[in-house]
Amino acid sequence: MKLKVNKSATLEELIRGCRKNNSVAQRELFDRYSSRMLGICRRYVGNVGDAEDIMVNAFMKIFNKIDQYAGSGNFEGWMSRIMVNESLTHIRRNKNMSVEVSIEKASYEPDYSILLDPLEAEQLLKWIDGMPVGYRTVFNLYALEGYAHKEIAEMLNITDGASKSQLSRARAYLRDKIYQMEQELKNKNHER
């Protein structure tokens, strides 16, 4: 008897099918979650090709270790954690976690009122993507994934202080980008 899976299959049915190595269930699970999972991987690595490779490897781990999911808790959260761990493994493997050149702590606070339009998520994501790998990784883990510095330090094999320092530098990097945008807008307004 084959498991027939369609777009209306419940998550529990998909998990059951994946536990039986049913390729239709695996494909449906992949199709249902791949775009969100790719977004997670993309936040950690510099290009889409690497993020796609990481995501596929992480899905293979999900399928191979799906019996480890106890059924309690959020399944998507369980998958997300695998995506994050696989992304961090990629970063460590490529030795991209070295401490980058320091950005001096911003001595100014940007004037957000000058920004005519609120920062668009796309622009903010571009800035995050442009961060050095160490800054971006710690920023994502702390600000977006909600990990504490102690957990980040353990995950990345760095000290708590290094995690805090990388986060501080990431914030300074973003402040600098906002300040640059502010200056560009002031210059445009003066030209009018």
C-alpha cells in the first residue's frame, strides 16, 4: 500500500510519509517549506548558489533524521534549527568566521526623521547581506533567531565577548549605512 500525498496533506501525514522514506511525501515537504528555509540559509551565506546547496544538504539531514523529531514542539522550528546549523557548518568549513576589520563605533545617532520613506525590508536585507560574515552570522543568530550570546559562542566556538563584539560591530555597520543614506538624502534636498 502506497501513501498518496497531495497538496492538502497535513503536516502530520507528511512527517509520517517521510519517516517511511516516501519520496512523494519528501517532495511535498520540500515544496511546502523550501522557500522559507532558503531564506534562512540565505541570511548566513553570501550567495544564492551556496544557500541552495546548504538548504538541500539540510533537507537531506531532515529526511535522514526525521525520527529524531519527537512530535512535540514546532516542526518548522526544528527544521529551521537544522538549516541554521548547516549554514554555520558551511561558514566554519570555509573559514569565513574570522574577526573582520573593525568599524569604529558610530559617534552619531542617525536622524531617522530625515528619511522620507521608512527603511524597506529589501534595503535592510541588502545591508545585512553586505556585512562581513562574522557580523552577519552573529547578527542573524542574535537579532533574528533569538539566541543568547552564550549559545552563539558555543555554536560558533568563540567567546561570549567575541559574540558581543561582533554584534556591536554589526550594529555600527548598520548605523553607518543609515547615516550614509541620511547624508545622501540631505544632499538631494540641498540640490533642489
